[in-house]
Amino acid sequence: MVLLTLLSIVQALALEFLWGEVRVRGPIDAQSLTTVISWLQVAVAFVGIVVIWLVYASIVMRFRWVPTTGDSIAPFIIGVLEFMMIDNASPETLGRWFLLLGLVFAVVVIVGHHTMRRARRDPDNAEFFETLAPATFRDFYATFITVSGFLIAGIWFWVVPERGVLALLALIVALAVLLQQIRASAGYWRQSMGEPPK
């Protein structure tokens, strides 16, 4: 629960920082593509914060494992990356923003995977893991594609200062991917509680 408290504090600070960015933006009803891109970056950052909290909270509330020093440091690493991403939430820094989004996503998946490997060893979690095979490389294909997509978009928008329809589409895809992660987290939670999938 200490880990969840740590992450909750970091996520609360990230939300406060994001709110500070929202307050300095132009009106949401401005009729320009740049404004829409800017607000989509805010939306993606917000949903990303929610996804991170959901993933972490569901692991911490459902499973037992012996924490390591890395477990205590991970929330701060995630927080620093989130703060950097929020600080770069501007159409002018879209490349850096996508690179940081990819890094945040990758770190959360790595931390989650290592935590679940240790949770598998704890006898208190045997009921869940006895019917679930250990993750293989194949289980991470979607993650590799997602992270690679974010990183490629970051490099592209860093090299090519495109602020038009392509940027808009990339942000819509990023938002859709993160919303899908919320749906997947809900499914994993139901599965961990022994409920049938919907």
C-alpha cells in the first residue's frame, strides 16, 4: 500500500502540473488546428495519467509480492517522465512529447511485468497464476508496436515540423490506444477477481 500511496502522490502532482498547463492555454473554442492539437495533447496526457494509476492500483490491490528498491523508485521515474511530457505538451514540441509518451508507456509496462513476475512466485497469488501461463515475447507484440509507434511519431515530428492533419491523426490514435488500455485494465481486473470476461 505504501507503493500505491507513493504513486498516488506522484500522479496527483502530475495532475496538478497538467492543470497548470490547462490554465495557460488559449480558449478551447478557438477555431485553429494548432489549438485542437494542443488540447488533444492535454487529453492524451490526462488519459495517460489515469491509465498509469489504474495499472498500478490494480496490481497493488490484487497481488502480493516482495517489493524491491526498484519498486519504490519506479513511481518517481514515471513521475519525472510525466512531468517532462506535460512540460512539452505544445504543438511546437510535438516530437519530444511523443518520444516521452513512448518512454512513459514502456516504463509502465516494464515495471508492471517485473512486478507480476515476482507476484507469480508468491503462494498467496497461486489461485490467479495457476490458470495463467507466464508471459512470452508474443504477449508483448501489441506493446512493442505501440511504443514503437509513439517513438517513430516522435522522431518524425521532431525532424519534420508538421503541425497539420498528420499531427491531429497521430494524437487521435494515441488517445484511442490509451482509452483501449483503460478497457484492457478493466478486463484484467475482472479476470483477476475470477469474473467471466464481458
